[in-house]
Amino acid sequence: MGRITSFQTSYIFGFFLLLVFMASKNKVESQMEPPRPPHDEIQALHEIAAELGKKDWNFSENPCNNKSSWYTPPLPSNVPRPRVMKNSSVTCNCTLNGGQCHIYTIRLTEQDLSGVLPRSLAKLPYLKDIVLFRNFLSGTIPREWATMKLEFVSISQNRLSGPVPSYLGNIATLRVLSLEDNLFSGTIPPELGKLVNMEIFILNANYLTGELPTALANLVRMKEFRISSNNFTGKLPNIFQNWKQLQILEIQAGGFEGPIPSNLSLSNGLVEIRISDLHGEGSRFPNLENKKNLSRLMLRSCNISGPIPPYIWEMPLQTIDLSFNKLEGNFSGNEKALLTYLTSNLLTGPITEWINTRDSHYQIDLSYNNISSSLEPVPCTEHLNLFKSFSGSNNLGRQGNCLKNFPCSKDWYSVHINCGGGSTTIGGINYDGDEDLGGPAKYFPLRETWETSSTGHFWDTSVTSKDYIAQNVSILKMNNSELYTRARLSPLSLTYYIRCLANGSYTVKLHFAEIVIRDNSSFQSLGRRVFNVYIQEKLELKDFNIKNAAKVADTELIRSFKALVTDKTLSIRFHWAGKGTTSSPKRGVYGPLISAISVESDSKPQVSKEWNIKMKFVVGAVVSSLCLIVLILGILWRRGYFGGGKMSREQVLRGLDLQAGFFTLKQMKAAANNFHPANKIGEGGFGSVYKGVLLDGTIIAIKQLSTISRQGDREFLNELGMISGLQHPNLVRLYGCCIEGTNLLLVYEYMENNSLARALSDPNESQLKLDWPTRQKICLGIAKGLAFLHEESSLKIVHRDIKATNVLLDRDLNAKISDFGLAKFVEEENTHMSTAAAGTIGYMAPEYALWGYLTYKADVYSFGIVTLEIIAGKNNSKHRSKEGYVCLQDLALVLQQTGKLIELVDSRLGTEFNEEDAIRMIKVALLCSNSSPTLRPIMSEVVNMLEGRTLVPEVTMDPSIFRDEERFGVLREQLHQIHLNGFCPDAPSS
């Protein structure tokens, strides 16, 4: 080793001094706290926290100090970050105005904030970035934001609603706008074409409609444009010609029609193209030859025909998804692509030899094509799916032993599969286990009787094979939970192919439970899983949403179908068509989810004639003996041998098979402070309602039926029988009942904000101020509750007394239907019932009040009246104006004829409402309250109209029918007689 020179010694010493100086400098700087922002900005933060519902900011600390409690842990590494965010909830810029610190960015993510977007942001003049994704915020974007100089706005994964405001076009500085996974509706305003600095624009997973405005072509700096899962109309636009810097284009299931424009964009810098699920006119393969930077290409379900251009196989693509088209020609394959999906096309030719050399990093799906036998046997690997890929009658050839079907040992008449779970026995039925890990392109030859084929890739996230089986994230309380603990999940298409069945008719039961998306007031509940189900390639369920259909998460939902087997095989396919959310509660949980499958023959194997005769004799003898025993017991009971011939009311009620608990009178008295008047929260014809608190802290509402009411038992029994087995987010939940002597009590969940009638009443009587989005939410909630009662519940029910006082509001102002004392079951084969009218004046349908003709449409009429009350903030029956209108409905019809419908909106709202939404809501209300029941829609159609999914038919009624004094007098007299005869215990207050 050489000797160290004096020069080297000096150099080392100088470097040491430099290190010491830098360390001391950093120590001094670390001890210096930056100045606090101005007082008005601190005050603005107070207001912002109140609007957001954030309660843990420590205002005694300096928000500009990066060691204070204002700072939160870093974002996950896979979450895109805005610039200068530094993983903090508040960042200050201290380089302005001579060292004065100003609030520069605010980031509050995954905190389940349940407030609204803060108007007070406008009081922070230096704010550039606002990031509020993954919360539980509602409302819409405040107009005040349009006065700011924002650059980065991410408010994705919330429950924001209403139209995308046109005034956003005034934020000329805006570079990034992400509104993904919300409830925005209406069209994209052309004013957004003024955002000439826009680089990233994300609108995925909303309910946007109409055509894309051509003004968006002005956004020449656009780099990333995502508008998947919406309801746009018209041809797929080609507004991208001026976007020379575009890198990512995503339009999956946007609602557009084909064809794909021949030149998607003039930008040669495109890195990723994702277009899927175009309907209408087909097209040839678009010209992508000059897109040398393209690494990810999806053109799925776009009705593309003809050959795949040869240059595609030479491009540096990492992912290729051209599945579910009509592509023809030989399969060459791209040796550079790690993921290749070509399922369900018309490809021919042999399998190329290089596929044999691919390892598990490469996934190739060629299922459902017409490929000829390969030159060499294809090895069985878990990264190559060749299910039904080969031409020929037996679909085999030289592709390898992995696709050879197991021989059928016999004809099978039933198959049961626990999808994603292990083998189990439920109710004497053995379910086969289905625990093999899935994959992007995988075929499972698992049993003699069934096999599966899975295809698809979870985009925008990194997954392993374990992510293809969903695991429940909570304790399951439903029966047969073994079937729902795990479920098989697919990002695109999953087929269960059942073999060896005896030909004939079968009942197919599909078992579902949403075990991933939650049901709480959290961003974990905001996901929307939407998929299609095909049985024997017939579309049986379109845009199916497990959670919406079951109404709650972690709940068993079974759907039954009939299927005909003619070639000993049955195909059940679950397919994701690009709709719904892809990032809530996290990325990579979208796509179809299936918990279990049951297939049962409708005609079991034939038994001998002699055995049939013996069984008939045995069954006949048993039935005769039972009838004789019942007859003898009936005679003895009538003669008083069993308790004097009559059972007490308590014995009868306790003998009911109720799906609710029983409470003691002592518990009820303790909960309601011995029914002290201070605990009374309501009064009606049935009796009183008290607020109570159980020992475990649960707050309850106790309905005490009046003991002097002639209808006490009947109302009590009816309400218990109706709702003890019903569970729905928009129905008041029944916890149980108390039956002791003459005491009849019903125990409900407590609704913090009382009734809708009270909320809509005079401001002096109610502290609630219902803004327009809240009124929309309440109206939609009532509609969904009625749709459940009429169409979705296993027990079809007509409520008969829908009115504002029977709609209760919980803490979050969610609407819940209550008071089922007058409700009636409806047998599905009966189109209507003839019954004595019961209900409330002002809400009863004419055909029911006058002739006792009862159908579901009676509730629809009542809903229409309640909707008018929600819009106008007035009671229908009490409404009297100087013009002499008979009721609120009369006023609405006159305004409809004069073209002044908007005047019906509650004047207390001022201009804080969307006119388009208001007009739609009024038209829905008038359509529902049409005097002809035939012209009224069913409630599921009403839900679609209110959500903007379908148009509202134009039906104009004559307001004179409500001014016919003679007819109105007959109706009022008949209702008066109804009340005198005791059919309606809840008389109107007017």
C-alpha cells in the first residue's frame, strides 16, 4: 500500500470539517420552527375541519411544523402522489412574501370523513393541492372552489353526487382532476374545455350521461384521460387528435357505440390504451403501427373483426387483451408480452412452438377459439389456458393430456360446489371443495363432474394467485356460513363447466354473498361490484350487484334458474363487462364473485313401479292417520280439554314463529324510565312511542300499542308478521317485542331525526335543514325500500300507508319506512286484492279509496305524493293557497301545464339546487301519482328514473280532476266512513 501524501491528508481533514459543519447546520435548522400561517388561514382551517367532520386537528400546534400532530403516515407506495405532498395532511409554502408561511396543500385520505366538501377552502388563497380521496364525503363540489387557483384536486372514492359543475371550467390553473368512484350524474359540461392546463382527467365509475363535448379537444396538454364505467351515449368520439402529449387512454364500458376510430390519436407517445365493451357497429382493427411506445393494449369486447395486424406481434407490448371479439386468422403470438388474452375469438392455425418454452411469468389465454392441433403436444402448465380452444368434435387433438376429459362413470343428477372453499356438508348435501388457486389464464380439470376456466388480469395493481379467492373480512352470522367464508373471484370471466349430467331439466342455484365490500359508513362500503351471469350461454343476470340485491353485505343471496341439458353438459359463466368500481375498497377486488353452486335435476332417476305402489300406500296411510289425530285434537280443544278452550293472547303471540327477540316488561320499563313522559318521542292512533336505552347501551324506540284499541292485537300481529323477517337499509329494523298480559310493545331501532314529516315542517318545529342532495337521497331511499317490498322480498308486501310521518330518518338522514300495521301480503299470482280501504287522506290512491281495488300501485301513488312534499317542503293535504288549489298535487299539475314546474321547489332552498334534477324528480312524482294505476310505473323503474338511468315518460294529467268538488266530496265522505268504522287507526291531523 502506498504512503499517504500531505495533500491527501489535507483533503481528508477538509472533508471532515465539511461534514461537521453540515451536521451542525442541520441541527440548528431542525431546531428552528417555521412561522405560523396568518390568523385568517388558521380560522379557515377551523371551518374546513367542521365542514369535513374532522375532529382531531390540534389547533394549538403550528400546522407548518413538520413535527406536529398535523402530519400523517405516508401513503402506500402504490398510490400516485401529487407533487410536494410530503405525506402530510397539511403542507405550507414558506417562500412567499418574505418568509411568511401559507397553507399550500391539504391531504386527508382514508379517514372516513363524513362531512361535505368545504366551501371554506376558498379562504386559503395560496392553496394549490387538495386531496380527499377514500373518505365518506357527500354533497357536490362547492361553487366557491371556482375562485381558487387550484392545481391538483383528487376527491375520488367518496359519495359525491349531482352534476359535474360547469364552473370548474373557471379554474384555469387546474392540472389534475380526479372524480373517480363517486355518484356524479348528468353530462360533462363543455365549459371544462377551458381547462387548457389539464394533464390528468379521471372520471371513472360515475353515472355520467350524454355525449362527450367537442370542447374537450382544446385540452392539448392532456396526458392521462380515464372515463370508464359511465353511461355516455353516441359513437366513440375521436376528440383526441389535438392531444399530442396523450400517454394513457382508458374508456372501459363507457356506454359508447362502435366503431373504433381508425386513428385513435395522433399521439405517438401513447403508453396505454384500454377500450372495452362497445356496442353497436363493429370495426376492423385500428391502426396502431406508429405507436412504438405502447406497452399495454386492451381492445376487449369491441366487436372487432378480421385479422390481427402482424405488427402487433412485433411491438414491445407487455400486456395484450383482445378477448371477446371476432378476430380471425392464425395465432402467431408476441414473445415479448407477459400477458396475452385472446379468449373467445375465431383464431385458427396451430399453437406456435415458442409457447412450450414460456415460464410462469408469461400468461396466455387462448380459450374458446378454433385452433387446430399443435405440431407438438402442449405441456400442461398453469399459465396457459386452452379450454375449448381446438377445433374438432372432441376438442382434443395433440394439445396434451391436461385437456383430456375424465371418463363419466355414470349419469349424474346433482352437482354441488363450494366455490373457493373446502369440502363441506350442508343440510345433508355434500359440496365439493374448490380450493385450487386461480390465475390470469388457468384451466382447472378438478373432478369427474366439473371443471373451471378462468381468464383476466387485475389492472393497475400487483396481485398473486391468492387474490383470485376472496376471503371474508368480518364474522359471518348467516346460516351455512361455511359456503360464504371464501368465494372465487375473477377479474374478467369465470366458467364452471359441469359434465356427465343426465339429459333433462335442471334447477341451478347460485349462492352469493358480498364478503369484500363493507356495509358501514366508510369508504370500504363505496365499491360497486357489477357483473353478468350466463347459463348455457343465455344471459340470466345483467348488471348484477350482490350487495344491492341482498341490500346488505355478508348476507346470503340465492338465485334460482332453470336450465335444459341436452348433451350431458351445463355451462355457468360469470363475466365482468367493465362496469362498477375498480378501486374501492382497494384496487383488485372487482369482477364476478361466486360463493357456491348447486345443480339439481328436476326429474330424479326412475324407481320401479312396484316401489311406487308401496310408497303410495305408505304415504296414504300416514296422511290418513295424521288427519284423524288432528280431528280428535280439534274436538278435544273445542270442548276445553286444553286450557278451557281458548288460549290467552300472550300464549297465541308467543306461539308465533317470529324472527325477532322477546323482551320482558321489566326490561322495557327500565329502558324507558318507567315510560316517563320525558321519554315520549311520538304519538299516534296505535298508542305512544318512547325512547329507551338497553343495558348494553343500545338506543331503542318502544312502540306501546294502546290496550283500549279494538285493533290492538290485529295491528300488533300484522306488524310483527310483516317485518320480523324483513331486513333492508330503507326499512326500520325490528329488534323484537314484549308480550305480558295486556301489554303489547314493539322494539325498533332508534331513529335520531324522527320523521320526514317533522323535518319538512315549519322551521320552528324542526332543527333539521334539508338541502337538495339530502332530499334526493331521502326520496331515493323510500323508492328503494318500496321496490324491495314489492319486487325483491320473498314476501311481497303492499304497505298501504306510505306518508311522510311513516318515513323515519336516522342519524345520517337515511330514509327508512316504518309502521306496517296496515300492510298486506300479496300472492304473486293475484294481480290485485279487493279489501276495505285503509290509509290516510291525501295519500290514498283513487281506485283504492273509492272501490277498494288494492295493488302495488297504491303504494306508488302514495310515494308520488310524498315526493311532492319532499320537493315543496309542504304537506299535501294541508296545502291551501290563495289561488284555491285543493292540494299540493293540484298545484303541481297546474304548474306542469303552464310550464312553471320549477316553482314547486321549496322556496327555503333558494337557488341551492339543480334544476334538471328537480324537474326530473317532479315528473317522477306526477307520474307515480297519476289517477290511472296502469300509467304508474313499478318502483324499480322509479329507482332507475331517480338515478338518471332511464328517462321519465311524459304524461300530462288534467288538474281539473282534483277540482271536481262532487268527486272530491264523495272521496272525503268515504274516507270519513272508513275512520268511523275503525279501519284506519292513524287518522290525519287535518
